[in-house]
Amino acid sequence: MAVFQSKKYRSAAAANTFGARYRALLAKRPFLLFGLPFMSVIVGASFVLTPATAIRYERHDRKVRQMTRDEELGVGKSGRKVDIREEYYRLAAKDLDNWEQKRVKRLKGESDGIL
């Protein structure tokens, strides 16, 4: 049986291309030609994205802000006053044992759930 060479055949024209030269240099100096550009892109992206993130949080802070004490006191004034004893007696006055279950009217074409 013939033994195949482990080296790939590359023609002389392909050896002069940019990719072939880069591949040969990458085998000699992997960090300089791959690791360093990769790390510089990561660090550079963090500097570029920092102002964008700051703008995002500033916009959020403008929308959601802390209420002052005066605003807190004025929030519930338009609603009715709630007294727990009054609510208890209002609920106790209702006849909770005498009730009737009613089906909700379905839209046309909607399944009513009855088998």
C-alpha cells in the first residue's frame, strides 16, 4: 500500500496569495496575528459600548424617578376612604350561601367547552 503525504499540495500561484502568507505566518506567531487583534477588538468594543449603555440607563432614570413625600401623600386622595370594619360588615351583609352559577356568553364560533 502507498503511504499518503501528510502535507497538502499547494500550487505556486496559491502560495503567493494573502491567505497563504497569513496562514504560514499564523503557524509561526499565533498570538501576534490572531490573539492580539481579537483581544484589541474586545477591549475596543467595551470602550465603544460604555457610552451607549450609559445613555440607556440615563433614559431609564428619566422615566422612573423617585417620588417626593408630597407626591406620595397626594397619590391616593382621589379614591374613596377604606375602613376595614366597614368592608367587613359590607361583605357580611351579603348572602354568600345563596348564589347561582352563570355561564359567560361565548362569541360566535368560539368553543363553549361542553363535550
